Amino acid sequence: MPFTSLIVPLLMSVAVAEEPPITVTGYPWAPFISPMGEPFRGGANSVAPIARWFAKADRNEDGVLTADEVVSDGDRFFARLDSNHDGMIDPEERVAYEQEIAPEIQVNSNWKRPRGQRAPSLAKSESGRDHFPGRKRGEDRHDGYQIDGLQGAARYGLLNIPQPVASADADFNRAITQAEFRQAASNRFRLLDNRGLGRITLPELEARLPARPEGRRAKRPKHPVDTRIGLPLPKGD
């Protein structure tokens, strides 16, 4: 057998072994977070994530959502979150939600301040626009989002609620019952139904989606990593 026929497969196996892991470039306007916190991400088809959620929540397929349908949609997601089936979402299940089900809602780790450090106060620039003193243009920016802008799930949903699951904890005991989740769903439907008609359509909801941040996005590195998803792994010894 020729020497080259032996060395080529060996070189190919080394190349495969040293090939860097595939990283996913994340765009903050791509996913949709439902009013109760369920993530819907872009798929292979052309259906928008918000439309896929709407179709799932619209149980009678009449093209409108009612309060009962939004509450039922919340029940469906509650059953997924309640992994031990004890009738409540406990702190461990909340952590699983934030880290595994909807990691996009986590705050960018680059924005975290050391313990005890106060956030800078807003001031007016010469142009009259709000800014943080000492911050240069493009600083504290993540894919166009500013540290003083929308946070968590509010960047991807219809309501300004950074953590939709935790905020359903009405009595602040760190456990969310199904009754609390249902009440939160009912309250959020009323917020979305700002005309008080008792029904909302997909075009009405699409109009409420947050717009893509203004300005140019920061230039990405050659091998981008989606820093929105979780916190960086600890460094090895």
C-alpha cells in the first residue's frame, strides 16, 4: 500500500479532532418570549416565532386570542416547568427555566457590576439625550442593546417583564403555584388587550414587538460566540 494512502487519512483525522466547536451567532431580535415566558425560536420554516406561539395558543383556531386561551396556554407551559409535578414551580425549576429553557433572558455577563458597586445615574448629553456619564459610544452594548435599555425577556416579548416566570410569584415565597401562574396570565392578557375588547389578533401583537435596536451593531469577532446564553464556564485549573 503506498505511503501516501496511509498518511492522508491520518492527517484528516487530526484535522477533524482539532476543528473548533461550532458556535451559534445569536441575534436578539430572533427569538420570541411569550407573555408567560415560553421561548419560541426561529425554525427551518418561514413562520415567525410569534406566529407559532399564537397558533398554539389559539385553541379554537378562530384567529383571535381570548383571556381563557392565554390562561390555558399558561397552564400548558406551567406543566412543562413543573418538572417534578408537585403543583408548583420551585426555585430549582426556576433555575432550570433560566439556564436551560430560556437562557436568552439572562443579563449579559459583561454588564454585571461587582458586588456593592452602584449603577451610574443617568445624565443628559449635549444633544439632550440620556446617557451614562463617562460611557463612550458603543460601550456597554450587546448586539445593539444598551445596559440601561430593555432587559431579559422584555427584549424578546410583548411586555416589559424581564423574568416572566419569577414575576408570577405574587406572595414572594419563591414558589409559584398554578393559581398564581393563571392569575398572572389573566393580568397579562388585560395588559395586551389595551382596547378592552376581550380578544387580540396576531397583527395587533406583532405591532407591539420591540423594535430592533437603533444604530450599527458592534463588529463581531471572526469566531463569534453567543454571549447572551448563560454565563461563561469557569476556567480550568
